[in-house]
Amino acid sequence: MDTPTDLVKSISIDNLANQRLCVVERVRASLDLLAEAERLARTAHLGFPRLVIDNSHARRGTPVVTGEYANRADAEHAILRTIDTQGWQYLLAESGLRTFMDARAREQWNRQIAEGDVPELTAANIEATFSQLYRARGEMFERGVIACFQRLSWDYKTNQPFRFGKRLIVTYLFSHGSPNHRITDELDDLLRVMRVLDGQPEADHRHGAYHLITEAWRARLTEAQNDYLHVRWFRNGNGHLTFKRLDLVDQMNQILARHYPNALASEAR
């Protein structure tokens, strides 16, 4: 059975934590040298620039030091937060846990990373965090199935309010004459669920539902398909979705049945 850290296949957690320690040691030594240089300059009545840690670039992967900071402790804290934030982002990208996260969990992690609100990147913290996520992976995945189900429109008889059927009508698939990003993102959530249930890795988002539909639309087609679904769209902007893997639809309905035992979907168990 996989352990939480086994999910990061190509990374040694201990090695990563040790590399962080080496970086931290050099950061602190550099700040000490800057403080010493500033003292010498002021004693000699020479000029010295005031520095600031600019974390805005860290969100784009290029942290820089550009202006003034209040004191050495603030500078060290800002630099280490950038180091740890990028480290956690890398770990989540390389691990299999993002596959099992629903939109809510991903949004929470994205917000924490954007705000630098992450724990210190130590081996103990990595293992504790991944253990927690690993234990919750089933709950997060099933929560994602339910979220996909709840976002469906019940204005059409093909969309059954108690289970996934073979066909769905998706409203606003096209908006202002072109594919709607928000709706295709929701289709990607559904495709992600089906791929995981099928034992397949999560698809690259650059080749998701938006790409699939846009390529067909630009070719002046009115339908597109992949291994899991067929989509046809109409002038009113709505799309008709047909599932191609009814065995996976049955598995999704079993998940719904566990959460809504009094609904007709419970017959799928």
C-alpha cells in the first residue's frame, strides 16, 4: 500500500528538506553580510541602498529583492516564506493527491499558496500534511462527484434529479458565440472523476474540455468527443452530452447513493 510520501514518486522528501536547510543557511549568511556591509558603510559615511523583499514575483515563480525592508527579521521571514511557498507548490504539482482533490480543496490550497500561508517546508511538516490529505482523499474525491452532480440543471427531463443518466443537457455551453470557460471547467471536473474511476491519470488541463470543444468549433463542427463523452451543441448555446462509459456512470451513481440513501439513486448500489 502506498504511504503518503510514496505519492511523490520522483522526489526524496528528506533530500528536499535538506536542500531547503542549505538554502536557508545561505540566506541568513547573506543577510548577515548585508547588515555588516551597511554598518561599515554608515561608519565610513558612505551611502547604502535600502532593500525590500518583493513577493509579488514569487507568485509567477521569480522572487526578487528590490527595495527596503523594516528590519532583518522581516527580510528573512519574507524570503523563507517565498522559498516554502514555491516548495509546497512543487510538491503538490508532483504528487498524485491533486488528482483526488475536488474544486474546493484545490481552491483552498491555491489561496494558501498565493498568500504564502503555508507551513515551514520540513520533512515532518511535509509528511504530516500529506498524511492528512492522503486520509481525506476518498472524502475529497466523492465530494467532487457530488459537486458535479449538484451543478447540473434540472430544467430538462434528460437530467434526472436523483442520479446521473446516459445523457445530460448542459446549459450555456456557449456564451456570446464561443465556448464558455466556466462550463468547460465543470466538464473537466466530470472528466477528471471518470478518468480516476477508470484508473487513468488526470488529463493535462491544456487538453481538456475547452480545448476539445474549441478545436471542433473552429473547424465549423457542431460536435466533439473523447473516450468518455460525446458533446453536441446548438444555436441556443446549450450542449447535449452523452456518456460513452456507462460502467463509470454506474460507479458515480453508487457514490451518490451513499450520500443520498433515500433517493432513487440508492437502487444503483
